[in-house]
Amino acid sequence: MKITIKGFISPKEAESFYDCADRYAINQELNKFAISDGVSKSFFPKVWAESLVENWVEKEWESDECYIEYCQRDWLQKVTEIVNKPETKWFTRNAFNRKEAGLATFVGLQFYEKSKKWYWKANALGDSFLFFVPSNLKDFQTDVIKLSSKSEPIEFDNFPDYVSSRSTIKHKGIPKKTESEPLIAGTFFLMTDALAEWFINEQKNAIHKTEVWQSQLDFERFIAEERLSKLGNDDSAILIIKVEDNKKDNITYKLESVSDINDLIDKQRVELEEIANQKKQEEQEIEASSKEVTENETSEEEIKEESSENGEKPDKNLIQKCVETGKKGIETISNMVKGKKEAVSEIDNSKEQLEKADNETAPEVNDVTNTNEESVKDENKEVSVNQLVPSENKKTSQNDENETKPDNSTIENQTKVSEEKVIDNKSTDSKNQTQKKDSKNITDKF
């Protein structure tokens, strides 16, 4: 016989694998398989379910009583260790002191050889089921073997039969057993109540869907989809044991895909820790960004307050404005100096002309005038060069501009006075020339 095994498990929606109270176990050497569903409202149900399946497949038991008593001692020892931990809640300790019990359903299957032929036997208590579907299935109702302590018609509720973890609390229900069934080609399905109800309702359609499951991920995807319509929201576990007759006397096993609940718990814990760390890192980044924004806003406010105290208006183009203002100030000062020097030169010119008017002829006066004009030009050049502000000092404040800016009316008055003096000088020169001519004429007459 060739045996291929698949095993999958899933917790309730919105719960973790750690919270899941379904368990299964396999022992290939003893050809034993077991599945159990811990009753959620009982005391440490997952510990009880695990004790039932692990101990059942571990060895051959002399009797069911010996097996149950051993499991009860095992459960009590594990629970006592948990309750005595410092972090255990007070209400958990109170429930332990009241001697509350763990409750669970159970299904056990075993293959055995007798007279060179293979047989199977099983027992079940509660709403967990064993189904055997022969390879030559024709009619689901008549050909499929169903094993459970539930009586026909089968109805699922919240009050299943169960095995108790304390001897002081009686078990509920009578186990259903089957003995000496020939092992033929087909598939055994051991499953907890939510899947069992779905399997009975869907029948052949359910069988076809189970054939698609190749991994834990496939099973979880199926659970999520079926819960939207046909599957109850409960812990779900299943063992699929396919038997093929290869015409050999011994049994060979192939674990095609069997999920381990403890591995799933550890994997999920790591994933949750990574998510928590990532979330924490994102929160730190957000906090750092928020702090940086706050600091920038504070700096801007401080700059604004400082500018306000200094009577300045913050302006991104302040430097450029200062440069332009400085240039205008320099240009204004240069024009002012140039205008004053020109006026002074014109006055000096007029004085020289008056002094030389009596001794020189008109041509000579013109020569002196031309010479003086050239001197004035040279002096103007010299003044312009010496009086201009160096280019390195072009940056100046608005206040300096206001202080050095010349009065337009003053410049106009000075210019006007200079022009009047020049005109008077020219008039005086003309009179002197006329007088000299008159004197010459009189001399000629005599």
C-alpha cells in the first residue's frame, strides 16, 4: 500500500495560529493518525487537544481509560506550569483553583496488519469527523463511510460531545468506533466540525476541491473564500490520507504537504514582529519629519520676529535691492560733485577774464578763455576720479542713501547763480572792448 498524506490548519478569522485550538498528529511507524478540536469556552482547550493527539499516536495503549488518565495528568502538569508564571492573570488562577477543565472532540485512526492483510480501525467523539471515500465512488450517501458520535440526522451546534481533562468532570457522549475494516484504495478525511459540516453539504463538490489543495497557502486561500458563503468562521483542521493499492505487502508513506502548527505560530510571530518594527520605524520617521518641519517653522518665526524688531521687512531679494540702491546713490553723488565743480570752474573763469580784460586784446581774451576751459576740463576729470566712491563699497543701506542724496533745489540755485555770473562777466568784457575801440577812434581823429 502507498499512503500519501496532506495536513492543513487555519485559525478563526481575525485570530492568530497561536489562538487556534485545533490539533492533529501523525506517527508513520505505528500507522496512527489523530485530530482534535478544543472547545473554545473551556480551560486551556488547545493544551488539552494537543495532549490528546500527541499521546494517542505515541504508543499502543492497553485501554482507553489508561490513555485518558495519562492525558489528564499530562494536561494538568502543563497547565500548572503556565498558571504559576508571574505574568498569569488573576482570573486564570481563579479558574485553575476552581478546577475548571479543558474540553475537546477527538478522532483517532490506525492501520494494522492481520494475516498478511491490512485493516483499519477508528474511534470518534464529538463533532469532529472521519470520512472514507472509496476510489470507485458512485453515490456519496451510500458509498462514503462517516464516523462521529453525532446521530442521524446530523446537525451542528455549540454543544458537542467531548473528552474532559479532569476526572472530576465527566465526559460527554459515547465514542463511536469501527473495527476490522479492510484497507482498500480510497481517501480518509479527518476534519474538525466547520469543515465536516461543509463537507457533508457539498459532498462530491467538496471532494474535488480538496484535490486542488497542494500547500498551506492553497488551503488558507480556500478557507478565506468559502467563509464568505458556505464555511463557518471557526478553527479548521484536516488530515487527508490517500491510500493506493500498489500490490505490495508493506505500507510506504509520502508526506506530500503537512503543516506543523508550531512552525506556523513561529512564522507568524516573526511576521508580526517585522510588521511592528516597520510600523515603529515609520512612526519614528514621521516624528522626525514633523520635528524638522516644526524647527523650520520656528526658525522662520524667529527670523521674522528679529526682522520686525530691527524695523526690517524680510525679503528674499534684499541683497539685490541693496546693490541696486548703492549704485543709484553713487551715481547721484557723482553728478552732484560734478555739478558743483563745474560751477566753481565757471566762477574762476569769469574772475580771470575780468583781471586780464584791461591788458589783453579780444583775441588774447579768447585764448585765455580756451585755456581756462581746458583747465576746467582737466580739473573736472581730476575731481571726478578723486571724489567717486570705490566699487568695493557699493553696498550701502537705505538710510545712507537718504542722508547723501542731494537737494535738487539747491543744485538748481547754484547752477543758476553760476550762469548769471558768467553772463555778467561776458557783458563786462564786451563793455571793456567797446571802450577801448572808442578810445582808439578818438586817437585816430586827433
